[in-house]
Amino acid sequence: LRQQLLGPKPFPLERMLAIFYRIKEDASVDAEIESLVDIQMQVTSLISKGLLLRMSSGMKIDEVKCKVNIGLETAYGLAARMRFDLGKYLHDFKA
């Protein structure tokens, strides 16, 4: 089955941060992303709001696993509000 049908799966937090920093380096990304000074605080906020679920109890960054807790349409909606072209980075997922 395609992953879209199975739903989100847990991923290492370290991977998410690597993707974030790669996107941040992309020259085509809006400068507003630069305002995200404290990425750890942002991740904590996503978890506390239930948008991201912590799936492991590890304390070290390479031990922490998370899972997205929103649908693809919601992700596209949030990205649109931030003027971020999510489709550019999600090659296998189209809303």
C-alpha cells in the first residue's frame, strides 16, 4: 500500500531537523522562516498543540521519534498561510 493510505509513520526528530535546516538554506524559501530562532521551542510547541506526537521516550535528539498528527490537507493549509510551497518538497504527496 502507498504510505498515503497507511498514514504518517514515526520518524527520528533528527531527520526532521535536518530537513528543516536544508529547506531553510534553500534560497527560494521566504525570509520569514528566518524568524524561527529557537527551533527546539517550535518543536515543543508543535508537540504541546498536538500537531506532532512524540513516539519515544528518549532524551537525546538521536533517540527521539515523532509522528505528524495532522492530515495532508491541513498541512497544505498551514503552509499556504505561511506562503510556503509545501508541494515543492512533498514529491509523492499531492493534496
